[in-house]
Amino acid sequence: MPKLVRRRTLMPKKMKQPKNKPPAFQFFVKDWTASPTRQMMSLAAQGAYINLLAIAWDSDPIATIPNQPDKLWKLAGAMPEDWKGIKDEVLENFEPFDEDSTRLVNKRLRRQWLELKEFSEMASNRGKKGAGARWNGDGQEPEQEQVDEDQTEEEVAIDEDAV
């Protein structure tokens, strides 16, 4: 009887993720279906493109992919011979990244990330401002107005009767 051999598949190391990065990007269906660029792509190119967008969103810096031809076909999920036929139509949606010459960026995805980041920072600042106003900016609970105990009991009794 042949001996069963268990093979261990090595998983790729997880990439370092930026702090508080959202797990998903917005996918605008109308924009995707109406896009002339997408309409001119083959089905294989569309699949490779959406794979690269997902990889780009999960990369650091966000919305970028490595500018390494020997890796791109793998990241796109294509076979080498298929990649040769679709590479140009897929990569026309990416351009060199100004901040790092070893990366390509999808400008639309990058813009979406920057807008989301700006909105998040604005909401955080508003929350801090609100908390500061509530806690008087010194970390202390707001002081309660001192009320005579008899007056409080009387007010409660009136409120209960009214309800």
C-alpha cells in the first residue's frame, strides 16, 4: 500500500497594513458597467484588472501595485501566456507612482482612499471637539448644578404625576 505524504503549502507573508485602513473600497457598479475602458477589455483582462485593484487596495501604500513585470501576472491571477495578451489593456489603468518609483498607482482608487482618509480625519476631529466640549477639555466630568435635595424630590413627584 502506498504511503500517504502530506505536503505543506507555504502561505505568503501578510503585508504590513496601514493603521485603521478600511477593509474594502467602494465599487460603483454603474461606473464599472458604463466604463468605455472596461467595455473594450476582454473578460480575462477585466478579471485581471479587478484582481489588481483588490491587491492595490490591500497594499502599502494604498492603491499601488509593484512595478515588477515578473510579479504582475501572478498578482493578476493570469497565466504567463494569457498575461502577454491582456497586459497592455490592464496596465493602462495604472501609472507610475510619484512617491515611489517601484510602484504603479491607480489614480481613481488613490483618490477614493484620500477622500475617505480626509472624511475619517474630519469625523475624528469633530468627535474630539464634541468630547472636549462635553468634558470641559480637562478630562473631568462636567459639573452638575447643585440642587436642594427637597426641591429634587418635589420636581420628580411633579414629573411622575404629569406622566
